[in-house]
Amino acid sequence: MISTIALLLCGPAAFLATAILAGTVGRRASATRLVYGAALAISIALLVIVAGHLAGSPGAVSTITLPLGLPWTGARFRLDSLSAFFLVVVNLGGTVTSLYALGYGRHELQPHRVLPFYPAFLAGMNLVVLADDAFSFLLSWEFMSLASWALVMAHHRDEANRRAGYIYLVMASFGTLALLLAFGLLAGPAGNYAFDAMRAAEPGPLAAGAVLALMLLGAGSKAGLVPLHAWLPLAHPAAPSHVSALMSGIMTKVAIYGFIRVVFDLLGAPAWWSGVVVLLIGGLTAVLGILHALMEKDLKRLLAYSTIENIGVVFVSLGLALAFKANAMPSAAALAFTAALFHVLNHSFFKSLLFFGAGAVLTATGERDMERLGGLIHRMPLTSFVFLVGCVSISALPPFNGFASEWLAFQAILQSPDLPQWGLKVIVPAVGGMLALAAALAAACFVKAFGITFLGRARSTVVEEAHEVDRWSLAAMAVLAVLCLLAGILPGFVIDSLSPVTLTLIGDRMPVQTADPWLSIVPIAESRSSYNGLLVFVFITISASLAAFVIHRFASHALRRGPAWGCGFADAAPAAQYTAVSFAQPIRRVFGSFAFRARETVEMPAPGALEPARLKLDMHDVAWETFYQPISGAIDYATERLNHLQFLTIRRYLTLVFLYLVILLLVLALWP
Amino acid sequence: MNGLTFDIAHLLAGSLVLVSFMMLYQDRLFALINVFALHAVVLALSVAWQAYIQDAHHLYITAAIALVFKAIVIPVGLHRIIQRLGIHRDIETAVGIGPTMLAGIGLVTLSMVLMLRVTPEADPLAREDLAFALSIILLGLLVMVTRRNAVSQVVGFMSLENGLVLAATGAKGMPLVVEISVAFSILIAFIVIGVFLFRIRERFDSVDVGALDDYRGERR
């Protein structure tokens, strides 16, 4: 009997074989269909295997050691409840993305730049989730990063894409360096890089703190935590849209997996302050991410920034779980942890859906700039409907899935008065406030994204020629929209299927939800709070249908177009509509001065001059200017200084080596 | 180990350091090569003595290799090279003799302090040998650094290798094959460097490595 893990490893192997195949036949016309079809089949097969595993024995652990990698460790792989959950996330994403790409990929002008790396990217993400020693983990992680980098660079003729690729590469190597150091600390002086050994070892408080900080740097830079997020809104939109969906929807989740695997699993019992750090960074990330998203008028960049916000939400929940776990409150910790994992799943659904929608808009119009879109609902009714579902879900409106997971996160926050430390008692509600702010801003942001793109009148001629996208893309988006709705109205099933993970990592689980009457979810006790997505859905459907019926039955049927009051302007051109920037202006006025150092100045023409007055908006990316520019400036300065070392005489090189040796010996001699 | 054998081993290794100092002092190429030959002879004696007191017969072969190659073949070869290049009158130290000697004394002190500190529980003879060997290596490097002529840099490199051999023989149980392969690699390095010397000379009419830098358009 072949073990589950061996079966699962056939998946990445098949992906890699597809990648090699794509490398050889990538220029043929049929290659697109072949590669995405194969990726679809492999993803579905992996999903079936994991589903079979979860249905049979969800808590079971399956390991394998291959004679590769480090000679004394081997390449170890392991399937446990956590990796099974993330395998579901990755391969569900892989399935719908491949389905979408069967249609979307046909519009790719240079398919041979995308096709070989797409399956390789999927293979890398699957391997990261399965790895069970530091060497395999880092190798898979780097493989994933490099494959996604190649995909970001697919359209490398564009200067902006090259810059995005460069920044991504630098940040990815920085992140891997941090991970490498973290694993070095975990392995300890014995240098045992298998995860089993790390799990058994108990690092001291200093080492544990350092590992947490390094994981926040390493996994956080990949996931997009502020202030390490700068590469994300550049790189994610630069890739083709289905890859953007994978990077934003799935790869950030793999980064979260890395964080959970190390901090919750390998690191042992957490200290209470580790929760504070993660909470604060998560809250900051959520608010700043969504504020940036609100200011954005490029649809794909807006979605990328919104990913940062959702990562912040997940990290807030993870921080809560750490705080509760450190204070031996396992049921509250299980609640927070479940909220985090649930949100991971939900975000992978609706962010993929939204990127698919943005890709559909891009295919139909060739535009990413919202200021040149508008009125697409008439041209692309189906796309706009599923995009609306995505917007409603990500805005955390019931009855969709975003609400369910964020509601759970808030339920966990409401447990904070039971925490013993005053620091946590104060900080958790404050972070809860930030989370609420982020949720409200997210709703505003997606009102903007949907309203400016799909409603109103066309702002450019490209929209007039737009037409609905192909069936494959629509099918993929429809699948995701249905998943969003299902996870929203039946959250109990998701929560119950997450219980093996919380049992392994937290030691407790949320109460069984599916047994509750009417499929409500009750996180702690009926007397405190409960939510029933199904009833909300039924109520909304019935009341909306009734309202529509009443309006259409008792009001006039005729569609009337009347003259709108044009504020005194005779001809209201489409340019006079609300724009993305004007929609965001009130929020920019409130938050802009500290978050972006935004300044608005009015340039009035001189009296009698004929040019118009101009409103000039000056915005800064504070994280970029405070963190990145000084570092890159210092590096530039140092390389400039050290440059002449390249042109020394042979004797001087010898002298340098000699002096270095003497200094090392001196240090050794003077060492106490 | 009785006192006399130890003293003789100590004397030979110490003389090797002394000869290294003599090498630092030379500013003519022929003299430098003669001192290098003396260096190799002392090394051969020292290795042979080690072979005798350790009762390790393969070390005699090492001593013979040192004597034949380093005391005879390489110096004779270098003499010929210098004569053919016609550079036997060159004075070619880049740093003055006085500072070089002072630096050498500092390096010997450093290696003594270091080696005696980090090997407290080792065999006393091995400790001394290691300390002397490190001094010889550092002095060899110093010769390479303070000379301008490629030939004398080769000599510095060879004397550095003598230090390695001394360290290897001081530590008991070094396999013969390692020493033979080291000796051969040195010989091959000598041949390669010799060929290069002539190539450099053909191109620049000089074996002063400064000519290479001039060619690259760099200041010295």
C-alpha cells in the first residue's frame, strides 16, 4: 500500500514534468491548452487525494524520507493536518486558476514565457507545504520564489515590470536569508535540520524571540507585512492575471503556512509578548494596506494592496492565537486560530476571483486604469456579477464568506478581557478597532473598485468595444463565486473541518458547529453570540425578491431615461462622473496626512491668464521612503566606496588577504 | 621523550624561522634564492629528525623530496631564469628592510602567543612545531607582500609551503601521500609560474609585476 504522502509527491513531480514539457513545446499553438489542462488535472488529482485523506483520517500523519538533499537528513516530507489544509488551499487555487487560464492563456502573446514556469510554480508551492526539514523547505521556497519571479518577468519588455522583478528578487532573497537564519537558530548547535528534531528541542527565550523576529521578516516579507510589503503591489500586478491570482491568493498563504509551521509548531510554547508583536504588525498592515488600496486607481494594484490588508487580518488572528495560547486559554486560542485559517481559505477564494475579474476586464479592454473604464456592466454582465460577489465577500458583508471569518476574528478579540496581562488587555481592543476600521475601509475600497469599473458610463472608447470573456474564465469565476457563497452560508462545515489543525497546534478545538440547530455557528456559547449565514441568506433572498416583486408589480414597468441635473453644466460628459481619485478624496483628507504625507495644493492662474486652475496632489509612500530608500542609499554609497577595490595591484590584493589573516589571528589571540 | 631529541628538533625548527628572517633581509635575487635553498636544507634536516624521533620512515622520503626539489632543483631553476632574464642586479623590495623586520618580529610573536594559547594540552614538541610553522607561513606571506618582483614572490610562496610541511611533519600520522601530492603541486606551481614569468617578460620586457599594473592603466 503506497502511503498518502508518496502519492502526493507524485503531484509536484507531475507538475515539474509538465514544466519541462512546456519548455520544449511552449511555442506551439496547442501548448497553452495542453499545459493548463495538465495542471488542472494534476491539481484536481491532488485535491482528491487530500480530500480522501481528510475524509478517512484527518488527524493522521504520513511521512516519507527521500535519499536526496542533506546526506544526514535526507529530503523529508510530511503530511499532517496543517499541511493538508494548506494543500487544499493551494490545489483549489491551482484548479480554478488552471481552469481560468485555459481561456485567459489564449490571449497571452508570448506563451512560452509563461507556460514552463506556471506548473513549476504550482510544484514549488505544493512542496513547501509538504517539506519536513529545513533544507527541503528552503529549497522549495526558493524554487517557488524563482518560478514566480520568472512569471513576473514574463512581460519583461516593460520597464516597470523589470523594476518590479528586480525589487521582488531582492526582497525574496532577503526573506530567504531571514528564514535560513531562523532555521539555523532552530537547529541549534547540533545542526539537526529535520523538523522532528526542531519540534523536540526547546529554544531559550532569546533564541525564540529571534526566531519569531526572523520569521516575521522572512515569511512576512513574502506575505506582505508592512513595512516589507513594498514589492507586493509592484510584482503581483506585473504578472499575467491568472498568475497574479495565484501569487496574491495562494503564494501569500504559503508564506502564512511557513509562519504557522515555525511559530506554532516548531518553536514550542510562545511568550505572551510575541502575541503583542504579531498583533500590532498585523493591525498596522491591515489599516495601511487598505488605505493604499483606496488611493489606487490601477485595478490590479488595488487588489494587490487589498491582499496586504487581508494578510494583516490573518496575522491579527494569529497574534491573538499566540496570546491566548501563551496564557493557557486553549478554547479562545482555537477560536482565533480557526478565524485565521478560515480567513486564509476565504481570501484565497475571493482574491483569486477578483484577480480573475480584473484579468477579464484587462482582456476585454486592455485597460487596468479604472479612470478609463466604467459602464462595463452593460458589456460584461456575467463578469460584473461574479466580480460583485467577490467585492461583497471581501468587504465582509453577510451572507458571504468574508463576513464569517472576520466575525470569528472579532469574537476572538472580544475574549481579550479574560487575558491576565494589562498590555494585552489594552492592545487587543485597540487592534480590534484597527481591524474594524480596515473592514470599513475595505468596503469603501470595493465600492470604489466595482462602482468605478463596472457602473456609470464608459470613460473611454475601449469600453464601448468590450465584450464578455470566454466560457473557461467565466466558469472559473463562477466556481469561486459559488465557493464564496457556500463558505459564507455554511461556515460550520469549514470550521469543523479545521478542528484537526487546531487540535494539533493549539491543543483544543472550537465546539462542534454542524450539530447546532439550523446550521448556526456558535463560537463560545449560545448566550454570547451566534451567527447563521444560511438564515441571513434566506432572509436577504426572500426580502429582496419580495421588494423586487412589489416594485415591478405595483410600479411602472417602463424604463425611463430622464435628464439628470448637470450642476449647471449643459453637457455632462463621462469625464464629469465620479472618478476613483475623487471617490477616495474624503478618506485621503482624513488619513492621508499621516499615512501618505499627502498634500493638496491649488495652483491658481494669474488674474487674466487663460489656463485652468489645477488641483495638485502630492503623495508619498512612507514605508518606501523611511525604510527602503535609506537602505538602498547606504548600499549605493558603500558600493561606490568599495568599487576601487576591483582595480588593485596583485601585491595589494595579497596584502589585503595577509592583513585580514593577521587581524583574524590577532582576534583569536586576544579573545578572552 | 628525552631532553636532547626535543632540543635538537626545537633547534632545527627555530633555525627555520631564523632563515625565514634572513630571507626577509635579502634585497638581491641571487642571495634570496641561496637563502631559500638553505631554508629547504634546514627543512629537510628538521623533517629527517622528526622521522628519526617519531620512527616514521616515510618522513625520510618527505625529507628527500624537500632536499632534492626545494634545495636543488627549484633554486637552480630560478637561478637560470634570473640569468636568462638578466635581472640579477635588481634591487626590489617594496617596503624598507627595517619595517619589514619589525613586522616579522611582530608576526612571530603573534603566532607564538596564539599557538601556545590554543594548544595547551598538545604534545610540547608539536606545540612548538606548530608555532614555528605558523611563523614561517606568516613570514613567507610577508615576503610575498613586500616584494615587487615576481621571482621573489615565488620564493616567498615556496617558503610558505615549507612552513606547511613543517606543521605537517610535527603532527604525527600525516599520510605520506598527502605530502607527496603537496610536493608535486608545488613543483607544478613552480613550472606554471616559470612559464608565466617568461610570458610576462616577453610581453613587458620586465618581471616587475608593476608592469602589469601599468599595462592595465592603473596607478601604483
